[in-house]
Amino acid sequence: MNLDFLWGIVAALLGGYVFVFWFLKRVNEWYYVGTMRKTTCRLPPGDMGCTFLGNMLPLFKTRQSGDSNSFIHNLVTRYGKTGIYKTHMFGSPSIIVCTPKLCRRILTNDENFVKSTYLLTGRRSLHRISNLEHRRLRRLIASPINGHEVIDEMLRMANAFSLFREAKVDVNINGYIIPKGWKVLVWYGAVHMDPEIYENPQDFNPSRWNNLKAKAEAFIPFGAGSRFCPGSDLAKLIITIFIHHFILNYKLKRLNPDSPVTYIEAPMPTDKCLAQVIRIP
């Protein structure tokens, strides 16, 4: 078997691999984008990913790197700062929104979007109760505890990367269409860590709130609209009470103070913040 023949086999295998990879990368685009060509509006820019997997592998890769918001940064770099992108995640064609106005617009539009987080949390969770029951729970929980100190900086940094909605009808937003049945990922982690809104967003700096002029839509740790988390005030109260008693009665000594920090859903040292808790006499 001569060397030219071996090189021919290698070239054929590489060519076949490239073709299969290119084909799998295009199937989702052909299928989902092709079905929208008859509409007057276009889909947002973006990447539909590979067949079946969509963009789950790139998402997992960014989470392993320690910064899940780098997935959004990659979309912005490739397609510009539109604030709305098409993708394929969790087995469904999806739209990502990641600017304050678009996030709030989706979260407050109960007429066109339904909450779909029950796919992850179960059908018996608070996400499945009616809007009327949601309001009743908020009044019940919040009324006795309003007026306490809000730990805004902790809430900003401890951000789950996305909330989920599903379009009940075709919706036109900023000249782009969100097709009926598509999932909408409200990526408010990117909002809370946006350096154009929060200077040096990865720094824990509670004093930033003294002069911060960020609009209300740029701070949405508990969602927005009629589905605003009914336990928000209770969560803030618990955080406040814990910090108050901890600071007065304990001190914490980290075992690995130079441990690197990741930013997946909240700043977290890679050693899980191993520390010695010492009670103050």
C-alpha cells in the first residue's frame, strides 16, 4: 500500500467528517428558519446549533469555564448587540433576550407568553398557580415585613442565568418574530453582570447602590410582572437577619483565601469557600 493511497484515505475521512459536521450544523437552521420564510417578519440573528443537541454543548462548555454569561458575550460578538437571538436549547427552538427592556417586556406580557419553568421545577410548583393566587400570596407574605433593608448587591450577583417563557402566539418584537410555541429565555444574568449598567460587575461592591442610577428594569432578581416571585420580601428578610446575626456573633476564616473564583450562577470559589467559622466570645 503506497503513501499516496494512505493520504487519499486520510483526505477522504477528513472530508467526510467536515461534511457530516457541516450538515448537522445546518439541519436545525434549514428546518426552523425555513418554516419562517413565508412570514413578513424575520427571526432574530443567532445560531441554531447541531441537530438534536442544539447549543447545549457550547452552554455546558461556558459553564465549565466558570462564566455562563460568556455564552451571551459570544452571541454579541458574532451577531451584534441586538439583545435578542435565536438558538436551540433544552430540546426546543428558543429565543434569548438579554437587555433590560426586552427582559421586562417578556416578563410582563402575560397575554402572549406563558411561564414554562415548570418543565424544570414540576407542575406542582408555585410557577403553575394562577396570577390571582400569585398576587394573594405576595400580599400575604410581604405585608408584615415590608420596609426592611434590601441586600441588592448580593441579589444582583447571585443570579440564576435565565427564566423561561413560551410564546402562546407569534409575537413581533423590535422587528423580529418570536414564533408560537418557541421557548423564550429571559437571560437576566447578563443584565445583572453588564458593565455598561454596573461598573466592574464581578466586584462585590455594596456601596455602588448609594449612587447607582440603574433603571428598575435592570434589576430583576425575582422576575417582573404578575409572576413576580411572591417570596421576594421573605427572602430579603431572611438574608438580612442572617447577615445581622452572623456579623455580630461569628467571624469567618477562609482556608484557601487565594482560591480562584468562578461566576456560573453566583461568585463561588472553586474550593466551595472552605472556611473555619469561629464564634465570637
